[in-house]
Amino acid sequence: MSFEAILKDLVDQVPQAIGAILVDWEGEAVMEHCHCDPYDIRFIAAHKGIILARLKDMQSSAQIGEVEDVVVTSNLGHLIIGCINQDYSLVMYLERSCTVVLALHYLRLAIIELRKEI
């Protein structure tokens, strides 16, 4: 299955999903599927590196284990960041009314598929 197909399935399976994007370690877009301007999802994804870097600093100093995914909730929506491996992450943006547990379930399944392709 291609990156494009995996991202499309992810966004289609999650009600109120705005988009999903596969990014590399520098925050550069590899592939995205979204119901918004692609620039918007790329901008959001580029900043995920800051969030992950802070969490990874915390995990090494607090010895809490490896970060697998993180959810950031704002008054406008949810941002979910999932680690695929050391070099790639999957970032998904959702409307505020979206059920985060459902989105996490499908995001984790997509990560399994992406790991097979990478």
C-alpha cells in the first residue's frame, strides 16, 4: 500500500479529520492528504519537531520510556503526533469535536502500515 493510500484511508476513517501528513526528521513533508490548504498542514507538521524534541528530552531525563504518540488539544482542534521510527513521524490534525480515542486507534494502525512501507 502506498503512503498516499495509507494517509487517505486514515483521514477517511476518522470523522472530523482535517488531514494527515508524513514528515521526516526535519519536519519536511513526504506526503499528505487533507481537507484544507496543504500549506496549513505542512506548517503544522513542520513545528511538530519542536514538540517531539522537548518530549524526547523529558523521556531521557525522566526515564519514562520511548514516546510513541502525543495529543495536543487546543480550543480549535487536536494535533496528534505519532512516531514511526527515528526518522519519520505521522501528524494528524482534527476538529475539536472529533473523538481522540478513535483517531488514535486509526493513527496507530496507519503507523503499522507505514512502518511496512518505510
